[in-house]
Amino acid sequence: MPNARKLAISLICLTNLTANAGPADDFHALLDESWEWQLVQSPVFASSLGDRRYNDKWADLSIQAIEARHQQRQTFLDRLSAIDSAVLSVSDQLNYDLFRRELHNDIDGHQYKNYLMPINQRGGVQSLESTAERLRMQTVKDYEDWLARMAAVDQVIEQTMALQELGRKSGYMPPKILMQRIPDQLALQTVENPEDSPFFIAFESMPDTMAEEDKSRLRESAREIIDESIVPAYREFSRYFTDTYLPASRDSIGASELPNGEAFYEYRTQLYTTTAMTPDEIHRLGLNEVKRIRDEMQLLIDELEFDGDFADFLHFLRSDPQFYFEDPDDLFEAYLATCKRIDPELVKLFGKLPRMPYGLRPIPDNIAPDTTTAYYNGPAADGSRAGYYYVNLYKPEVRPKYEIEVLSVHEAMPGHHLQIALAQELEDVPDFRRYSGFTAFIEGWGLYSESLGYELGLYKDPYSRFGALTYEMWRAVRLVVDTGIHYRGWTRQQAIDFFKDNAAKTELDIINEIDRYIAWPGQALAYKIGQLKILGLRRQAEQALGDSFDIRAFHDELLGAGAIPLEVLETRMNRWLTQQMQ
């Protein structure tokens, strides 16, 4: 009875506190609850932020859990709608609007059932071992947590197959041209020797501070789990995939061919651009940008006095050995040297730089043949892991030297690392803004950063200048081919040919890029749309302020709210410009 009485008193106190809570308190409590819920539902995301509480778990991929998450988001939205945003502070009104937008995006997207196509050539259940790259493997507990995750790989595979079967029976199937890449990836998992498994890599080099008996015990457990659970599960998945799923995958490539496909692509277009632009409007914008950049390229070709037409020049860039390394280590060293050359120049353009450093890593061998030139992984939220710029060293003979500078500016500094690390260091913003954001801003900033290479002392070589133009052309081409594939009935070859005709990317890169757009409808639109908005805001500020324009202050303000929708960014920068003019 005493315990029951204490509980009753506690509940009464909690009820009174809730009753006395104002809209701001309710809103903050909702944000905190939803963020914690997200970490519980997405354990790998939590781990990537440095939160170790869920390091022994994977996300529940059962259809029941997916539906439950959808219902929970609706509950959060209902609770949010009950809060009067008009009485919140100005900063909380922005948080309210962004949180509501994120919930709406997730809820609206659920109807298109993209979760029934849970893997593609860029990742999925076939590459679960890559999770270890984002973990701190320092203590015995860290390794035991990883072993617990390894022991549950078979459940993740089982849930993935269940989703695929639902998709197969209801018409939600990925393109066969993409699925044909998966068997080679699965072959890397179905090893005879457990130590050849990608899951064993984490145990090859263990901290010197760990006792040898612990290392031996953990390694033996890893071998046992790989041999008795992981490999058999992958073998079963491989049989299902090869015998059932791959033959049933669709011959078409466009999202419009899926159930309710046109509406799905229109949704994705607005999701990734944060605008109301239609796919047709984006397609026309892309064609105009391709023409503009093509004219700039031709001026540079003329300056070089090249003997041949545009197609001849692209062939020259793709085929002349002077533009390529033979050794992947030499390519890696060139990337590293470029990053070291950029970093000291950043103070010219930014008043505030992130405290968190970044490193350079090669893309893992098991996914390098099927993925793009580079990508970036952000730092852990608790500062325990730096950000990393990953570069593709597979076939260095197709990785041109003239793209090293522009690629490094985009993926590392002042591109993704600077923006994402600064966002994580923001104060007085909720976690959902600090550790996530809107793609149009994130990738728009990355592409805008490429133009800053000139101000950082890069692109002095004419071929590097052409490389910078090639990368801008690449993103303009995306507007055309992504909408072409998913909305206008383009074939894969048509998209490849358009890309090849306008950009000096090598054929392997172009094919991997086109297949990426097929796998990820709409995402590729974010880059150019975001970049054009940022460039427009800078031109507006330069014209209005004249000699008083301070590029460092402009950039600090632009990055000072994290990754926000483009219309919110425009409002923020217009307010800043008005203040500067007073």
C-alpha cells in the first residue's frame, strides 16, 4: 500500500504539472519525446550520432513496426496541431513550422510504399557490416554490442525478404537493371572462412588496451556467429533473391511506372527541392542550365586552342593518360594534398569554422565498383568521431585528376563537412534541426561551395577549371535526366547518352550516376535548385551592399540556422540584408 500511495501522489503531481504547462513547455516536451522516439526506432542513426544506448539493436523492419511508426507520427502531428504556435517565441515558431513540415513529409510519403523496395545497388541488407565504420570500437562492451547486432542479422534479412515479398505481390518492384548488381555484392557475404567475412573486419585490429583473453573470446564469438548465423542467412537470401526476386523485378526504370507513380515522383520532387516546382518546370530549367554551362565550357576549350569539337575534347579528357593515376595510393595522396591545401584558406570566406575535424578514407572495396566518386559521413554528435570524406579508388584509371579539387570542395571543406559540423554545433536549436535537415539546402550548399574554389585559390589549371564546370554541368544534367527518367519516359541509354554528350565524366561514373538516379528518384534535383537559390541570395546581397558586402558575414548568416527549406532561407537572408542596410 505505501508504494501504491506514493505512485498515486506522483501521478497527481505530474498531472498538475501538465495542467500548468504552457504551450512552450508542451512544445518542448513534444520535441524531446519525438526525438527520443526517433533514436529508439532508428538505432543505427543513434549509433552514428555517438549515442551508444542502442548499439546492440537494428531497426525493426517488420510491416507491423512500419505501420506503427506511421501511426505514431500522426499522433505527434495531432499533438502538435493542438499547440497554439502564435503564442510561441519567434525561434520556436520556426521550430514548430519545421517540425510540422517534417512530420507531414513522412506521413504524406507513407502512401507510396517505398519501404516495400528496401534495397538498391548502393546499400541495404547486403551491406549491414558497413555500420561498424560509424561506431566507436574501444571497449569490450562496444564489441559485445556489435556481436549482438551480428547475431540479429538473420532477423533483419528475414524482415527484408518479407517486405520484398509484399512488394513483389503488390507491384512495388525496383528496376531489374539495378537488381542485377546485387548478386555480386551478396557473394562477398557468403564466405567459407568466417575471417573473410566483411563482418569480421571490426575484429582484425582491436585496441591495445584490451586484454588478450577478451580479444580472443570476442573473435571466437564473431567467427561462430558468422559461420552459424550470418553466412547461412545470406545464403538463404541469395537463393531467394536470385530465384524469385530478381526475375520478378521490373524492366522499366521510371518511378512513374510504379503504382500511383506520377504522384509519387511529384511528391519526391517537392520533398527534395522544398519548392512547388513541377517536374516539367525543373526539366526546362535543366535544359537552360545545360546550355549556359555548355557555352562557358566552349569558351575554355577555345582558350586552350584545342583542335577539335566539343565531343573530341571530352574524348581527349576521358582517354589521355596525363589526366589519370595508375596507382590508387597516388590518387588517395592527391586527394589528401588537396584537402590540406584548402583548409588554411577558409578564414578568407568564413568568420566561424567548425571545431570538429574531418578525415579522408577510401570507399570500402565491396561497394566501390557500384557507387559514385565520393561521399561524406558526418561526425558523431558527442564529438567522439570526426567527419569523413570517402573517395573512390576503384579503377584509378577512370578517376580524373581534374575533378579532385572540385570534388574535395564539395564533400569536405567548405562543403558538407563545414556545413554539417557547424549545424551540429548550433546552440538553442532542437536536436531534429541540429542533426538532420533539408536536402535542397545541404546539397545546394555543397554545389555552391564548388564555386568558392576560385576564391580559395583553386582551379588555376585550365583543366581543373574545366573540371569545376564539368561538376556544375553534372548537376544541371541531373535536372534533365532525373525528370526525364521518372516523369517523361526516358530510357536508361537515353539518359546515359545525354550525360556523355554534355559532361567530361568518365563512362563508368556516368553509368553509376544514372543508376543512382534510377534508384533514388528526385534526390538529384536538390543540388542545382539549392545552389541557384544561394547564388541568387548572394548576388542580391552584393548588389544591395556594394563595397559594404562582407562575404564572411554573409556565409555565417547563411549557415547559422542549419539546413532549412529554401523559402525559409530566403526569408532569413532578406531579414539579415535589411539589417545590414540600416
